Amino acid sequence: MILLELFWGFLRVGCFSFGGGYAAIALIREVVLSHGWLSEEMLSYIIAVSESTPGPIMVNLATYVGSTQAGVLGALVATFAVVLPAFCIILALMAVLRRFVSNLWVRTAMTGLKACVTGLILAAGLEMLIANLALDASPDLTAILLTLLLGGIYYGFQPLFKRKLSPIALIALSAVLGAVAYGI
């Protein structure tokens, strides 16, 4: 039964998450919490880990949740379910889209989708922030200081070195600072 629940839950995520993993966080959160697979706090931790590990965040989350619920088979089922819709859609679109890339209506629709995805990412981030603040009456001062420090490094890097800081370098630095601040 759990394998079927994992399949349908993550198939729904794969079908209805437009804009990639960050935009899908709100839907993943809804599916995971409604089934009781993880707590709100644990989900926040797993999202943070999934962001800093290689691979798409949606796949990382599905794999982790599947493995916690049904072991290796659960991880395989959840991962397969979350990538199946995108795989099928891309195959179908590649055959059709080549003709329509220069169409004004298609370009306009894609521009509108970008705004929608930005809003979904912002909404997911705000939901997580509000949920984490509600879980803990006192904010984590260390996390706030690390966020401010990393933001300062990110925005101060370009003026100092005349180039942008690589996201990979920022993720690595975040992992190191988090390990130092919270202990390995």
C-alpha cells in the first residue's frame, strides 16, 4: 500500500509542478505532510540537504522520502513517479515544439510562466519561513547570522572580484559554515 501511495503522491508532484524543483516545494510539502511521511521540521532539513546535494531537488526529495517510508524500493518508486511525467512531456514536446518556438503566442506564454514560477518559489520560501518561525518561539540567532553573512559574501563578491560568485561555491561555503556553526 505504501508503494502505491508513494507512486501516486509523487506522480502528482511530477505532473503538477511547473518550473522545476523549487517551484514544486509547496506541492511536495503538501503531499508529504498530508500523508504524514515527515514532520514540518524534518521536511525543512531535508529540503536544505536536497538543495546542497547534486541533482534536482525534486528528485532528491522524492528519493529521500521514498527511502524513509519503504526502503530502497520506496526510493525507486517515488523517484520514478516524480520524473515520469516530465520525461513523457519532454518527449512529446520535442516532437511538436520545434515548429512553434518562433511563434509569438508561445513566446508570450513562456514569459508568463516565468512570472508564475517566480511567484511559486517565493510563496514556498515564505511558507517555510512562517512555518519555521511558528514551530520555534525563539529564532535561531546562528541561522540568522549565517544567512546575513552568506548574503553579504554573495552580494559583496562581484564588486570585489569583478565576477559573480559561483552557486556551487556558495553552496559549498554554506555547507562548511553550517557544519562549523552547528557541529558535524
